[in-house]
Amino acid sequence: MEADASTHQRTRVRNNTDALPYASAGSIVPLMRILVLHTPKGGSGKSTLARELAVAAVQAGLVAALADLDPQGTTTGWFRRREAAAPPLVRFDPAGKGEELAAAGIELLVVDTPPGQPPYLAQLLGRADAVLVPVRPTPDDLLAAAPIARSLARCPAWAFVLSQVPPRSRLTEGAVRQLAGLGRVAPAQITFRADFPAAAIEGKAAIEFTGKASDETTALFAYLQIMMEDPDGGTAEG
């Protein structure tokens, strides 16, 4: 990605993402924040949340970018279908500091991680400004929530997000109570709505349209901003 550097002001990121190199060692520029979407379970909606929140950040006036660490490349495939230049897909070394991305003007880096426990995960989570853990309201997903909560005990700001929630489901209230006993729960949930996959087909995000899916993403992004500003805030229940 081309970027004009200045010692006095942050740079706006341009279209060619290939020119942004992998991050190098060194201290990260404080202007860039890192949001990590993480859960060891596959199929939980990490990629959907990553692109929706990155687009939400762009709409809010931030210079946001996506990094796809998942070998399945779901976020990468979405970006290739996308016509809009923002948010760009950038290369990111999860074991590095990301200072070159910050120097290019990126204010929020949204990182889509693979399922499982990659070797760099602890280091990445420790460096993240916020971590969101999508959890479906199913017995299997809820059973896996406890070890996830333990692994995030040292993260400054993290929260569960109920994802792919069936409309009018009786499972939701019980799932919120169970997750609230383990950690913070985002008050905004992501319902299983056709707008999310329909938008993704065209390389778009549901938040770029009007409707309940857009409203849900907007609410989740607003909560994310609050959580990053107040990492020690109390648990919120939806």
C-alpha cells in the first residue's frame, strides 16, 4: 500500500495494499489499536464480525484495516470480491509489533485468527487492545467458553459476543447468564440474518445497508469503542 509519511500528521492509507510490508520488531506507534477476533472453535462467525467491524470503523471515520491469519482465507476471499478500497487487507506478522502499519496511518487493525491455538496466539492476545470472542448459543460452544475465558485472563479488554443467534430463540437468555459467569458479555448480539451472507457475496458488509443486521453491527461497534476506552468496566449483559 502506498502511504505518504509525515512527522507531523498521520497518513491516510491508499489502495495498493501489497506495498505494506510485514511488521518489524520495535515499539508500536500508540496511534494504532489492535482488535483480535478469537475463538478456538471454527464456524463461530469470526470472519463475519471482523469484516463488519472493520467496515463500521471506516464508516466512523477511522483508518481501519483487516489482517487475515486464518489459512482458510475467508476474509481474504471477501476482500477480493470487494470493490471499495477500504478497509484494506494488509499483511501482518502476529509475532511482530505492527509499527510499520501504524506508521502508514492505520488507526485500527482488525485481526481474523484461525481456529485452534496457533503458537503466536498468546503473544498476539497480550498485545491486543481488545479481544472479541464470538460464541454461538449452543451447548458445544458454551462448554468451550470456560477454557477460553481462562486463557484471556490477562487481556486488558475482552468480551464474549453471542453470534449466529437464531431469531426468537429461548437459548439466548440462558447463554448470556452462563457466559456472564465467566466474563464480560457484549450487550449487542449478532443474529443469524440473511443480510450477513448476502452482503458478503458482493464483498460488502451488512452494516453498509439498512436493516436489523446493520443495527446490530452498529451497536456492537459502539460497545467495542466503549470497551477499548474503559478496559476495566463492568460486565455488560444483553
